[in-house]
Amino acid sequence: MRRLLLATAATFLAAAGVAYSQGATMSFFVTSVGSGKGADLGGIKGADAHCASLAEAAGVTGKTWAAYLSTSAEDARDRIGKGPWVNAKGVKIADDVASLHGDANAISKETALNEKGEVVNGRGDKPNRHDVLTGSKPDGTKIADQTCGDWTMSGAEGVAMVGHHDRTGLDDSAAAKSWNSSHASRGGCSQEALQGTGGDGLYYCFAVE
């Protein structure tokens, strides 16, 4: 009996080790939760810190994380390092910045997982959470007037550009299928406004190194 228990324990620990080693390679995720204050993320530094906190809680340490968010002074594409990036399951999202912003990226509902390795609700799910904050054009450069005051606003004023992590929308247009530049928020920067168009104040996080 003791040998059986020891063998079972060893098997469990080995499996846990494999799971952790896979998670430790994660360098891309969609936040499982936002700030709870709409597009007010505490500015870009607050957004970065939230990425790091979620990754650490998921068991991934020793990495520097950056939110994929443009500001009036910075382009999202310049914040995230050089790549490559993989999700919590070890699936490669993109090799580098160029492929991330081209047709070669592998972002989809099935791969744009949160830090826990879970699928994020998309169009057709309840609630829909596919609007991901970016403040960016398709090439990852800033739209200066669509960043909700550089991620400090949570009221009826302001606008944020969002992308669709599930690559689906109301039609077959390129914008509807864009992971980072689908449409602007409507009704302001509040949590309610973001939820009203199918969002929840979520955003992408990338490991810079």
C-alpha cells in the first residue's frame, strides 16, 4: 500500500511539474479580469503591473510583462519586445512583431487564452467579452484620441479602440476580424460602456523578456 501511495504521489508531482514547466513558458495572454473600472487601468504603468500580477498568480515568474496598449506617446507594437510569444498551452502566437501584425499570427478564440489557460468568452457566448482594449491601428501604432485618456478614464467621456480576440464580428470585414483594431468603444470609457459593445475591460499582455 505504501509503495502504491508513493508511486501515486510521484506520478502526481511529475504531472504537476510538466504543467508548471508548460505554464512557465507562457509569454502571451489575455487578462482574465480587467481593472473593474472600465478603461481606467491606472495608466500604462498600472496596466503593466496588472499583467505582471496575473502572470505571477498563475505561477509564471521571472518575466517582464507589458500591456499591448498604445498611448499618446507610445505605440503598442514598440512595448512588447521581439518575440516569439506563446500562450499558456505552449501554442505559438507569433515569431516577431512583424508576423504578429501580419496574416501569419495565430490569434484566435482558441489560442488567445487568459493567464490560466482558459478560453475567453467571444461572440455568441454569454456574456460576450471579445472586445479587447488596444488603442491601436491594425499595424500596432497609436490612435492618440482613442486611448481613454491614456487609460485613465472611466466615465461617459472618451473613446477606446478595441480588437476582437475571437476574430469575429457583425460582418466579414477586415475590421470585424481584427484582433487589435475592430471599432471604437461607444458611450465612453466606463465598465458599462465597454460591456455594452461586448467587452469587459480586458487587454493583451506580452512578455518583453
